[in-house]
Amino acid sequence: MDGQVTSSGGPLKGMRVIELAHIMAGPVCGLMLADMGADVIKVEKPNGDDTRRFVPPKINGEAAAYMMMNRNKRGIALNLKDPAAVEVLRKLLAEADVVIENYRKGAMEKLGLSYEDLAKINPRLIYCEISGFGRTGPYAERGGFDLIAQGMSGLMSITGEGPGRPPVKVAAPISDINAGIIAAMGVSAAYANMLQTGLGQKVDTSLFEAAIVQTYWQSAIAFATGNKPDPLGSAHPLNAPYQAFQTSDGWINVGAANQSNWLRFLDVISAPELDADPRFSSNATRIQNLPALVEILNGYMVQDTSENWLNRMEAAKLPAGPVNDILQMHADPQARAREMIVEVDHDTAGKVETIGHPIKFSRTPAEITRASPRLGQHSCEVLAEYGYDSAQTEALIKSNAVIAADAG
């Protein structure tokens, strides 16, 4: 019957991904694909992904940061300074559908594992590169960090309380996370094309580009006016009122920008006379007179509690919501109902909570069934799948070309 779940494992079940990525953007890409059913094999260096050392906090000795970014993946650890380990990796890539890498430009070429090298032995391979600025252009050689991308993209110039104040970074590493999501979108599109044509291709994106696409509204204003938009705190550059307001005991967000919601808002706060004020009679005039509007509205909002205001706004069908902290978000019944907070069993950390997958599929739901791997946890398992017998695997482990979690 249409709409029912008819298969398990996710829509990308059958896709084999080799993740040669560290810290965040690349691992986010791998995480998205893994949640959607891909078999993602994370290849780590002998001392592991750097997020294993993003501590504190730890949960029973395991880094919380690493566990967040690497659930649903299998793990193998290779010393790529050893030619034998490079050959292991080459064998994995020869049979993979996708490789994700976020090394410095030229690193894969030095290993003989460039897209051109691998396409000769695996023409179906989708080769996903995530870097600071992309693999072409004058900044292609530069390393990339979220902070730098946020600054260069213009994001930090529009984030903060107002003009003349210090620049403010979006607290979440938005360019890293967005680059990973965009890369997963690109990989999925390239995979669909590969299934039709039998040919893979490069997928190239960057933190810089991932941050730039967050500036759609402000860029639209700048293109049209030639003026640079300034930061507005929580306010919107094109709609008003659409921001956080202080109440007697906290803050709430109110989205009362279009005319019908504006009138609902005035009814809720018992201020119908404001609609007759020519400064506030339309969205355009409200934007032009935003400081005066906010000052007046704050005078009303501080007269009651957040809970009371939110109850009245919900009754009036006015878009509004609390400004939650992270713990409050984790406890939110809608986040729980949508399985955005889920629990997995980790070998050493025990039961741990993690963020769920944000896309819901009616037939092939994403699943989070595996906690993050211990360093080299699946090395022996993966090698066996690729035809290495126990003696060959033991020799690779003994020479330290391969690191296995339980090898003594």
C-alpha cells in the first residue's frame, strides 16, 4: 500500500562508501549517507580521527565529539605511510561506490589515489572532495576552517547585535556542517547518475561555498541596492516583526511579519492602535522603522511571562516559540516524537544519546543502529570481506600497516 514502509536499511542500501575524512565536514557527509543506508567504512590514521581528542567531555572514556560524528559507520585504521596500507586502501577503493576525502590538495595524488588514478580501475567511483575553498581557484591550496569560512563568506558581518559591534561567529560550525550536507546531496545526485550511465565523477564542494549559500537574503539585498547589509541581532532583513522579544522571565521568538499575522499579534498584545500608525502599517514601513517598532513592542512583551504569551499566541495561531537552550531542545516533545534524539549502544560507553536523521522516508526510513566504532574496531572484518585471509591480516597488523582494536 502506498506510503507504507516496505523495505528496511534506508534508501541508499547497497552503496559502499570509503570515508577518508576527519573532524567534521567529511564525517558529516559520511554520517548522512550512513543514516540513509550506505555502508560507510571510516578509514582512520593510527592515532585516530582528531575528534577522539576533542575532550572533555568523555563518556566512559570515549570522546563525546567523536561519537556524535561517527555513528552508523564501521571503522578501520591504516598507517598510510606504509605502502602495504596504501595497497589495502587501493583495494577498498577499487570496489567502492564512493570515496569522501578532505585532505589538503595533493595528498591523494602523492598516494597514487587521485580521481584520475582510481577512475582507471573503478570508472563507477564517485570521488567526493571537501576542502576549505574548493579544488580550483586562487585559494585552492589553502587549508580550511569553519571560522575562516564564516568570516570570508560575509556571514560574520551579518551576525551579531548591530553595526559597530565586534564580529560574531555563528556558534555552531555552520560551514562545516553545511558543507557535509551539501556533499551528501552531491554524492546522492552523482550516484543516481552513475546508476543510469555506469560512470562516476568528481563531487567538489567547500566550506567557503557552504557558508556563501547561507547569505541568500543578504546577498539579494546587496545585489539590488549596492549596499552591505548590517547585523540585526535576531531580526530579519526583509520582514518585521520577526525576531526574539524579551518577556518578564525570558525570551520568545515571534514571527508576525505578514499582514494577517501582524494583526493577530496586535490583538494578542492588545495594541490595535499600532496598525493605524503609518510607521507600522505595512511590512515595508515596519522594516524602515524597525528600531522604533522593537522598542514599542518590547514595552508590551515585558509585561507578562514567556509561557503566558506563548499560550495566547498559540490560541491565536500566531507563529511563536520559546528560545530553548540545548538541554531544553533535547527534552522537547516534538524533537523526541520526530526521533531527532535517539539512543544507541556503544561497546564501551554504554547507552549514549545522539542526534537523529533529519529526513523522514515513508518507504525506506533512515536508521541509526550502530554506535561509533572504536579505533580499528572493524579492521579484521573489513579485510576479510575484501579477501584477506587470517595470515595476511595478521601480518598487516604485526607490521603496524593496519591497526585493529582487539589485536594484542
